[in-house]
Amino acid sequence: MSAPAASSSAGYVPPPPLQGGSLVLGTLALSLATFMNVLDSSIANVSLPAIAGDLGVSPTQGTWVITSFGVANAISVPLTGWLTQRFGAVRLFTVSVLLFVLASWLCGFAPTLEMLIAFRVVQGLVAGPMIPLSQTLLLSSYPKSKAGSALGMWAMTTLVAPVMGPLLGGWITDNMSWPWIFYINVPVGLLAAGVTWSIYAKRETPRRTLPVDGIGIALLVLWVGALQMMLDKGKELDWFHSNEIIAFAVVAVVGLAVFLAWELTEEHPIVDLRLFAGRNFTLGSLTLAVGYGLFFGNVVLLPLWLQQYMGYTATAAGMALAPVGLLAILLTPIVGKNVARLDARWLATVAFLGFGLVLWMRSHFTPQADLNTILVPTLMQGAAMAFFFIPLNTIVLSGLSPDRIPAASGLSNFVRITAGAMGTSLSTTLWENRAALHHTHLAERLPATDPVMQEAMSKLAAAGLSPEQAAAQINRLMDQQAFTRAADDIFLASAFLFVALIAMVWMTRPRKGTAAADAGGAH
């Protein structure tokens, strides 16, 4: 495999935008690769019990299948900019997809948990550059005036895949076997890699030989690995009541401090932290990260509540959440077409108000909520999603030169992915803590001498339940009420936070009408 070499960016003339069938096929191939990547970060979640049982390990040990991928992925994403300069965007993307396919195939064949975790680490490492580079290559395929449409195509796959993951993973596990959640990547990845190389091989970006910042890489692995381990294992180990979590936190904080000091003084840093000197990049990335953390935390929480306390199966919960993609798919192209002529901050404001309304509606859920009650805000959330990614990515990339787009995309995606992990950990932990508080309050209101409690016990006894069984049934109903109220608390708090983000997005200063074009400067 070879591509036109470019020893430096001097005199580099970006290739013209793609047209006709090449544009359609290129967009499809890049979108497929992105969808496959994002899907793989969530598809294994519902299959963990099957994986753990088949490999003869506990469900707790099985969670390393998720943790190992997340840690490796978080480490490799911010390296995208450096790797792109060293190897070229097209070559790096194509090789990453092919290695992802190989790692997926090996994951399906893994006979032990240890081997599965090892292959998941490889899969996570090679997956890192795929999302930022798919964004970069997609932008290079379109004229600057159509950059918003390109971002729209990219955003659809990034937003819909996390929702489809649990649904598809549950169906595959129930009807086939868990290795197929990895095997399905093989034909998709090979197709995406083949089409991408055939179209983009002659559109390679400039390459230059850069010194390897070994210390920077080691520090990055150290603090990001420690942070991800803390986030992934914190809830299981009761957070800072565990010496192990405290140790991870100390390593993460100290490692980050040393990493920042080193990278800001290194002549050839592995991560271009100087991007944060730009107002749009910093505030845009922070707004995107906080918003995505809130979004992803609630995406994880809702199916947990439906399955554990509303009696939904994994497949039924996935079906209840699947309509979120309808309005997202319909509206995203429209937003993409108009982001160049409208102020991206107004579009982001629409997204935050939409998310706020959706979560406010969910904060009124009760254990008696029927499917229609759950579906209405789910459908509306799709509209908010359509207005979320494109304007914020436009703000993040606004004003950056073409050679900095891969590094900026990789770094902003790293911040977003880390925020998603934080959102998941915080939402599930707060959910259980608030549920315990609500359960205590409910129990205080219903002592054994309370007439309502005595009447309920009598009715359950008349139905044939023993006193112990009756008490267990009442406790289960209290749990259902407590966890529902706890979920409502998180939904309401998230609604207020989304509205508060409006102030942050208006602190950015994208150039009106040219932000999308700047983003499209990747070509």
C-alpha cells in the first residue's frame, strides 16, 4: 500500500472537492467506519452477562471488556494530530480501519477473558484516530460552502450509533451469540477501508518526519489510563472509600500536571496543547464536552431504569429509545446546509433548549409511565441532537488552518470522549445515591404501625404471601419508586445544566457565515 509522499507541507495544494459518485461513495465509506467505531464502544454493554458466562468469569471481571477498550481509545485519540503528520491522514485512517477489523475478528475468537481484553486493548488503540480522521477526510471531500453538510453527515453516525449499540447488541446476543457483535465489523470495515483507499489514496495529506516525544507519550498513557480506570471502576469500588481509586486519582492529577508542563515546553509535542490558546477551540470544546457528558450520562441511565425498574427487556428498552434517530436523521442535513449562513451559537442554543425541555419532561416520569409517555421526549430529543454536534464542531474548528484540523479534531474528540465517561460514572453513581436517600425517606413515612402499611400487608397476606414475602414485595415497590424519583432528580438537574450551557456558548466568537468554511479548511 503506497500513497503519494509529501515530505513537508511546503507548497502543498489541497485537492479539489470530490464530485458525483466518488463523493457519495466516500461519504458512505467514512460514515460506515465511524458508525462501526462508535457502535463498538456501546454494543458490548448488554452482552457482558453472556460473555462472562461463556468465558467462566464473574460479571465484575467481565466489565474489563468495556474498560480496556475505553482506556486504550482515550489514550490514542489525542495522538491523532501527531500520527497524521507522520504518516498522512489517508494512510493512517485506512490502516486504522484494517487493524480494527483484525482486532474485532480476534476478539470474536478469543477463548479466554485475558485474550479478549488484550484484543480489546488493540481495538481501542487503533480506533482512536478513526473518528477525528473521518471528520477531516469528510470535510476535505466537500467544497467549503458545503462543510456544514459534511459535518451533518458525520454527526448523524456519531449520535445514532450509541443509541443503536445496545439494541443491536441485545438482538445479536439473544438470537446468535456474543462473538458476532465483533464479527459484524469484518465485512463493514473491509468495505469501508477498500472504498476509502480507492477514492482518497491520491488525496494524501502532507507528511513530515517528526521526532518521537517518548516522554510525552508515556505521561499521556499514565494519566489518561489512571483517569479512565478511576472513572470505570469508581462506582464498583465505592469511589474514594477505596485506596485503589484514591491511588488512581493521585496518579491522574500528578500525571496530568507533569504532562501539561512537559508538552507546553517540548519543541515537538505529541499533543498540540497550544490549541487551547484559541477562545473558540477552548470554549467550544468545553461546551461540547459538558453537553456530551450530560447527553451520554442520560443515554445510559434511561435504559437502566427501564430494564431494572420498569420491567423492560434489553431489546424492548432499545426499541423504546430507537425513535431518537428519526428526527436526528431528518433534521441534521438541514442544519448542516444552513450552518454556514446562520450564527452557530443560535443553532447550539436551540439544541440546549431542546435538551432542557426533553429532560424536564422526563423529570416527571413515574412508575406508571406508559410507552407513549416515554416515546414523546425520545422523539423530541432527536431534534435537539440534530442541532447539537454540527454547530459546536463548527465553533471548535472555526479559524484554524488546514494543517491544524486533525490535531484539533483529535483533541476535542478526546475531551468529549473523556466527558462521556465522566457523565456515565457520575449519573449512575448519583442515581444510586439519590435512590438510597429516597428509599430512606419512604421507609420513614411507612413504619410497621402505619395504617396504610398494615392494610397493604393484610392485602398481600390475603393474596397468599407470607409476612416475609409481603415485606419483600413492599420493599421492591419502594425501590421502584425511589429509583424513579432518583432518575427524575438527575433528569431535572441535567435540564438546568443544559440551559446554563447557553451562556458558555455565547462567550465564543466564531466568524459569522464563515465558521463552517473554516471547518472545511481541512482540504
